[in-house]
Amino acid sequence: MSSEMKQTVRFGGALITSVAVAISLIFVAWAKMETVQITYQISDLVKEDDKLANDQRRLRAELAELRAPAYLENLAPQLGLAAPAAGQVVVVTENPEALSRALGGEQGQ
């Protein structure tokens, strides 16, 4: 091999090595940027999860308050509701005889 050919081979090898290193560095930089972006997304999702969990706790407490017997007793007169009179309550059961007894011996048709 002539010295000119050896220089061409060395230059080609150096060029290929430089391109490979450059591509590797670009890939590492891209991977780092993706990691940072995903970390921010995870942080945002954790914050959103905490907010939604707090909202859920608040809404469950509000629902429990709205279902409380004392609240419903205070609300009933405003809605025109009153306690049932004797005979207005019917117990529904899967047992037909028990239902018949609850209705006073009547048979449902």
C-alpha cells in the first residue's frame, strides 16, 4: 500500500469514528432531554393525582353531610315532606307471605 492510500484509509477511519461519536453524543443529549421532559410530566401527574384525591375526599365528606339524617330532617319541611302516617309504610320483601301479611292479608295481582 502506498502512503497516500494509507492516509486515505486513516482519514476515512477517523471520519467514520468522528461521525459515530457525533451520532452517539446527539443520541445521549436527546435521551437526556426526553428523561427531563418525562420527569416533568410525572411531576405534573403526581400533582394532579394529589389534587384529585383531595377533591374526592372533600366530595365524599360533602356527600356524607348531605346524607346525614339531621340534615335531611331539616330539609324535609322545606320540600313539603313529613313523617309517614300509620299505614303509609309498606315493607317490600322477596317472601310473598311476608308481603301479604304486611299488606294486611291482601294478595298482589
